[in-house]
Amino acid sequence: MEMEKLSRLSHLLVTVFLSVFSSFMVIPAITDVTMTALCPGKDECSLAIYLSGFQQAMIGFGTLVMMPVIGNLSDQYGRKALLTLPLTLSIVPLAILAYSRTTNFFYAYFVFRTLIAMVCEGSVNCLALAYVADIISEGQRGSAFGILSGICSAAFVSGTLVTRFISTTATFQVATLVSMLAAVYMRVFLKESVRINDHSLSQPIINKEDPDFNNVDQNDDDQDDQAKKISSSLYKKIPSLSDLTCLIKSSTTFSQAAVVAFFNSLAEGGMQASTLYFLKARFHFNKDQFADLMLISGFAATVSQLLFMPLLTPIIGEKKLLSIGLFVGCTNMFLYSMSWSAWVPYALSLSSVFVFFAIPALRSIASKLVGSNEQGKVQGCISGISSFANIISPLIFSPLTALFLSDKAPFNFPGFSILGIGLATMIAFIQSLLIRDNSSTSNSQNQYSMVA
């Protein structure tokens, strides 16, 4: 990849690093904070599991609606303008727990975190991918996506390492400061990647020079008709559900990628809802052990995406990398569900170096199906599908986890919910085998364009 292009991405990579650092460094601590606030002194808490599942479902519902909208608006008004929203709002919930982690403040955090994440969850990643696609050519895009994911993994490792050696109070204080720094850095240094030919960034969404606006009779007494015309001007660039459905149906490859994204996200959502509580109940893990486990996983992801992906993508292609990642992922989950000792999760985390091929490869496959002016739509659509899976996932896996970790389990299998996660990943793997290598699709990108 040319150094000139990498230099153009440097400020984006720094912004993403800071944002991911602040977001992920609180994960090892949040399980203990939740358990202490809701069920002090216990290693198993059904209320915490159900509440986390409810939050995950609500966030999934919000992002299902918002991700395609944010992606499409970024095509019109720029990546930088839209990045400002999530980077700014994400400061609020971190600041609440930085101040206090008592039960009342935890519930305040829970409410703000849920509402803000319904709008902003995943949008930094979605917009960053679109930004990369704006700059990097198709032939190098898979490697570039791998580098971006590697930077996220490096931030994950760095944040988790810091958490391992500081107190819970300091964890949330540092996360708040870094989150603020990410927002300021982005606004000062990041350059816009989208060519705005109609000065969209400096004009309001309702443009008075817009033909639809000019067609409105300012002396017309029919206010309802006037409001409809203005409303049409406001929303005409926001994709409807039928637009997204048309985009999915327009390409067999994209529809297959959408199915893979759904089941892979279903599994990832299940891991988010189940794994930490499983480890807490099964092996009595605490913040430090969670941090150790995440450090191993993050190190494997960094090596995978910064070293292996740029080397392997030109040789074997994104499709095979996607299948390899999903196959290793489902195998790991099957073994995870049968963990017979506390060292098993550590070993599986180290072997996950191959699992992290999947997401960048999937995003790259989808990216190559459309032109540069629709990258926001495509990445937003994939993120929306993933969000839909995140609505369903906690409805399935949170009750299963709570049931099989309790004394009322129908049979003794604490990892039964993780076995279900493995089955979801297996479905994604089987579907990935059906995706065809068809490089010529990118040469006929207009076929897959969304009708404005």
C-alpha cells in the first residue's frame, strides 16, 4: 500500500485508536461494577444478565434504524461531520461512572448508555470503513480494512493492559479523558474524504435552493401541503427499508454477505451477553482475569490483522479468509462451551488469531460491490443487519445463560448457551462457502447502485 495513502489515513487511525481505547478499557471492569450494583457479594446474578440482555436488544434496535441513515448521510454531508456525533455523545456515560458507581449512578449510566448507544453504537467503525474506502483503491481495500481492524485490536490491547494495572475508579476516569481527546483530535486534524460538490457541509439539510423547496408556494394557505413538500425535501436522501431491501436483492453476493453478517453478529451478540457471566459463575473470574483474557485475545487480533491479513489477502483473497475465520470461530465456541478448566478460555483466546479474519474480509467483500459514492450506504446496511442480529441475540442467549447457570437448569451444562453461539457461527461459515469469487462485479457497480 502506498505510503502517501497511509499518511492520509493517519489521523483517522489515531482517532479510531483513541475511541476504541476509551470504549474497550472499561469492559473488564463493567461486569464487576454491574454485579456490585445489582447483586453485591454474588458470583451469579440473573438480574444482571437480563438487564444486560435488555440493553443489548435496545441498542440493536436503535442501531438497526440509525446505521443506514448515518451511513447515507455521511455520503452526502461527509464522514467527519457525522463522526462528531458518536465521539461527543460517548463521553457522557463514561463520565457518570467516573464520578460514582453506586446503584443510583449505575442506573443513570445504564439509561444514558442505552439511549446514546441506540444512536451511535458502531457508527465510528462504520464511518471509518467508509472513509478508508473513499481513499484506498479496490485492490488494496482488503488489506486497508485489515490494518484498520488491527489498529482497533491494538487499542483494545492497550486499553485492557492499562485497566489491568489501575483501579476501577481510575479506569473510568482515564476512559473519559481519552474519549474527550478523541473528539477534539478528530475535529482539529481529520480531513474530509468525501468530495462535496454541492456544498452540503455548509448548507442546511433543507436547502432553499433545492427545487423541491422552491416549488413550495410561500403564499399558499394550504400549510399541510407545504409541510409535505418540505418534508419530502428533508427525507429524500435518507434510505427507506425498501431501498435497503433493494440493495440486498440487487446482488447475490451482497445478499449472501448479509446472511453471513447476520449469523456472525448473532453469535458475537451472544458472546457479549453470555461469556463474561459464564466465566464469572463457572470459574469465579474477576476484573483482572477478564483483563488477562482480553489481552490475549486482543494481542491475537492485532497480529492477525496487522501482520497476517495484509500478507494473505492478495494471495488467497477475502472469501477464503472469511471462511477460515468463521470455521475457527465455531470450533472455538464448541470447545468453549465444554470448558473443563480455567486455562481452556485462555488457550482458545490465543487460537483466535484466525477468527479475526472474518469481519474485515466480509466488509471488504461488500465494499467492492458498489462505487465510491455509496460506501456509506453499504457499510451502514451491513451495520444495520448486524444491529438487527443484536436485537435477537440477547432474547435467545440471555435467558439460556441465566437458566443454565442457575440451580433450575434442566441438565448440567453451564456452557449450553455458548454451544448455541457455536451453532450460529457454523451457519455463517456454511453460508460463506457459497459466496462466489467474482471480481468482475466491481466493474459493473452501477448494477448494484441504490436508486436515489
